[in-house]
Amino acid sequence: EDHLKVRKMKKKIMRKQLRAQHTLMRHEGIECVSHATQSLVIANAGLGNGMNRKQLLKTVEEYGLVEALLMPPNKPYSFVKYGSTEEAKKAFDALNGKELMLGDSGQNVVLYSNFVEKVFWKNAVPTNLPPGLTVIEKVVSPEEERRMLESIDWIGDEDAQNAQKTLKHRKVKHFGYEFRYDNNNVDKDKPLPGGLPEICSLFLEKCLKQGYIKHKPDQLTVNQYEPGQGIPPHIDTHSAFEDEIISLSLGAEIVMDFKHPDGHTVAVLLPRCSLLVMSGESRYLWTHGITPRKYDIIQASELGQKVGTITADVGDLTLNQRKTRTSFTFRKVRRSPCNCIYPSVCDSQKGQQRQVQPLFPHNEMEASELEQEYVHKVYEEIATHFSSTRHSPWPRIVEFLRSLPEGSIVADVGCGNGKYLGINKDLYMIGCDRSKNLVDICGEKNFQAFVGDALSVPMRSGSCDACISIAVIHHFSTAERRLAALRELARLLRPGGTALIYVWAMEQEYKNQKSKYLKEKHGNKDKEEEISSGMAQRLPGDQMPESSSQDSACTDQPLDNSKDKGCGAKPVADCRLPVHTNRTSFHSQDLLVPWHLKGGTKKRGESVETVLFPAGSKESQGPSPVFHRYYHVFCEGELEAACRSLDGVRVQKSYYDQGNWCVVLEKL
């Protein structure tokens, strides 16, 4: 009878093993093998079904030296690599059918294992905190924490105006002013009696003294979260509160999710007794929220005690059981309308018509149509205003032009308003541009220029000693069209001739230095840049690309921990193009960049009443419309790699210049 039971159990385990194999192959593309290897996949032992790293590591270490334990986020399985095949075989036999209790939950799971040859997972890419976000650890002592928690009476003052409200996902109390959830605002004419608790005043004085805040808050919201509770993603109403918002985490640590409008998400660990400070972009533009769950996925090496972003390092993830957390969120009530540089999400600056962004192109026709609508038509409309902002030549481009021999024939492909056509009077320079209005401006300056397409320049092959292409190729919407534009530059050059190419860089912060584009974020918001421009505006799309803090900006990597060579850009294929918020870092390589037109849309030679709005490219029918230009921002090495793929040329030089990737190309 015992023999029959053993046989039945073995058959059951084999069925479960096969089912696990099929599930892994069907849903994850992970193939199990029948022969023994050093690596195992263990079903029912993942973060997704409540297994924490410490417990699993203790279990698998019983059978040999564990070289790697990988626990992908939200998956019901894990991978373990042993020092030898013999150790893996020993674990395989012991773990199949092994019953384990999940932590303190009282729930039992049965483990099933299979051999795998090679494991691929999303490798971790370091994630920066959202701009303007700071977390200060251990800002209060355990004794101060105890006194602050005891100062909140959740039961005794139910009849008071600032009594608790039990919301669906948490308990909440307000002091100073009540925040009304029906209109997401405060009644500024009805302060609550008593002001802020005295113990909070002492804490705020310390924050002012330490420089954490500039102005003393006059409103406090206290939220209490039990395990499994959270708060939906939101931006604190612009018109209700001033810039700085600070939140103190008491009782327990928590993971808070921050999300940029383009879909980029950053998970931030807020340790117990830490202070979260949100200002600028992180306060006005990014949503923040707490996902309702009983466990957070955190870095195992930090054990919930160290601030930082949670990356997708599956070799260092574990579960952290939530406990009761109380947050003290302090804000300063705003007394005048908000005039921030993020009007697309500002309730004080509402009123502009919104449109849906175009889709990423999938073929030559779609690419051509996208560029016609979101590049060519836009530059025709903004030519006069665009030209008025293009008057300062860039030093390294001037240096290139002045280094050319006297009498050289030079083509400026995509010459715009001709800013570089008159730099060196000893050269024979000719410009071409798709915009007739910009070419007309060149003519008014007595420069030689004609209307032409950078993919098919009407000049003889080998007729130029040099070419320049400044801020042009990033307007082509497919890799094939960008390569064709580079090939056309090479065609124009004589043997030994050189071309200087500039494109906008994905990396606006390089070698710990911010580009001029980012540095001027808090300066004059009407000032236009060489490649990017305009006030921050954004179209809310109905199909924004989604991203998770634990799988965005990642690349598939094998078990050997080899590093990602990419730039961490989020692809937008099959999605609508995100609209970039000016003066902020890029999170997508393909996007729309706003241009805020000054003085209406009067075309050259037309009366004020005659205006033309290209379909789909503007944001408003008002006197100051916002146009959107398509860009593909280049990752480090991308432009150089494209140039090296061309026949008959060599890369003479490649460098980074104020937010742009640059290449000097020589025709062989």
C-alpha cells in the first residue's frame, strides 16, 4: 500500500513538473531540458506568490553552493544556479514535491523544479529619482516618532471639524485646512480651529533650520495605511498648494510609485522615519501613489531601511511585509493662481484644446506622412518665429567651417535660416531646406539656398568638399530614413571630403554635467533653444506607452550578469508618440517636442487675418498655438554606429557637445 502511495505521488509530481514546463514555455519562452544542468527553475517559489528571498535561499542552500538566486518581480517562480551539476541534481530530487509554508502567512505551497540550460532576465539599469525629489533618512528619532503618533487621536474627537474620515483605502485627518476630496481642493476661507499640532510646529522649525523647506506649511493631512491599503496615483492640486510638499513616514517603510506623463515609472523606497520632499518637476508633473498590497518588492540588500529606487535587479529582490504606516503630509496653502511651467497638468492654466498624438510609423508611407505633418508643415508655420531664435552659432561648428581650405564648396543640408552660411566668407556655401519660408529668409540675407529634401539633394555626386547637417537627421522617423540621409551626405562629398553631423542626444546629462537645455529649465521659460524650444505643454494621449519601474529601461541578459549596452530608452513602437515636457530629461527616443508660437501664426507676406493651422500639429486655435515637432533623440554610439555602417566612409571624430551627439565623417 505504501508502495502504491509513493508511485501515485511520483506520478503527481511528474504531472506538475510537465505543467510547469508548459506554462514557462507558453508564457515566458523559457525552455526546460531533460538532462541535468547547474540551473533549476522552481515553480511556486516566486515573489509573485509570496515567497521571500531569505526563506528560499535558506531552503536551496541545503543542497549545495548557490552561485545565483534570481527572483523576477511578480512571477510565481525563481531560478537557482548551483556550483556544480551534482548539487543541482541533488536539489532537483529533493525540491520536487517539497512542501513549504510561506513566511508567517500560514499558507503552504508545493515546489516543483526543472532543469534549464540558460536563463534570461531583465537586467537592472540604475534609475534616478524624479527631478526635484529628495528623501532624507532618520529625520526624527524613535522617541519623536512615538510622540507624533500618539498626538493623533483617531477615536476621541469624532465630533471635531478635523475628525478622521475613513476613506475606502485609508484613514485620514486634516489640520489647518480640510482637504476636500469632492473637488480636490481646500476652502481657503475656512481654516480649521486649533491649527497644526504643537509637536508638528517643533518638527517644522527643525525642517526650516536644516533647509529641507523654505516656507512653513499651514496645512497637514495625516493618513494611516494598514497592510493592503494604498492611495491612487495623483498630483497634488496646483491651485491648492505651493511648490514644496513634504511627507513624513512613521511606523513602517513603504514603496511609493512616481510616474511621468510619458509612462516612465520610478518606485521609491521611503524608509521609516524618513522625510519625502517634493518640489519642482516631481511635485507638479509626476503622479505619486501607493499600490494597495500587503508586500512590497524591495532590494534585499537594503531590507527596507535604505532610501532608493527599486530596480529590476532580479538577483537582489525580495518581499517586504507591510505594517501599519502613518504619513504626516505638510503643505502650504496657495493664495494666488499657479503659474508653473507645466500648464498641461495645471488646473490654474486650463483651457487649451487637446488632440490625440500620432502613432509611431511602421512603414515608409506612414513615416513620410508623419514627417510631413509634424516636421515640414510645422516649420513652414513657425519659420519667422523660429528664425528669430536662431542667431548664435555654436563654437565647434564655427571651428569646423573655419578649418576648411579657402575656396571649398560646402553644402549646408537643412540650413534653416542660414545661420551658418555666412560664417566663413572664404568658402562657397550653399544651403537647402524643406521649408520654403526658411529658404526665403536665407534669400533676404543674400545667402545662396534652395528648397530641397535631405533624402534627395539635387546636387551632383562628389561635388562638395564638405557638408554640414545640424539638427536635421533626428527629424527622420525610421532608422532606414536616418541612414538614407547619412548616405546622401556621403554621396555629395568628394573623396577626402568631410561632413559634420549634429543630432539631439537622449543623454541630456552626460558625465555628471547637465546640458544647457536642462540647466535653463528654471530660467526664462519663453527662451528658445537651438534644437528644442517652447513652453512646456503636453497632449494627454489615450494610449500612452506604459512602463514599470521594475521592467522599463532594461535589456534581456543571460545568467552571467553581462551588462546592458543600450541607453535605456523606452520603445514606442505600437504606441502613440509621447509629447515631451520641455526642460526635462528624455524617457523615450521617439517623441513630439512642443513649440510655443509667439505672435500668432502669421505667414510671411500675409495679413494678420490670414492664418493656417496644419492639421494635427498644433494644440490650440488661440492666438498662441503650440505646435509639435517629431524627434528621434539619439543614444550614445547610435549616430557613430550608423555612420560606420556606410560603405566608403570613415568616422574621423565622434563627440558630445551640449546635449548633442556629433560625428565628423570622411569620404574615402
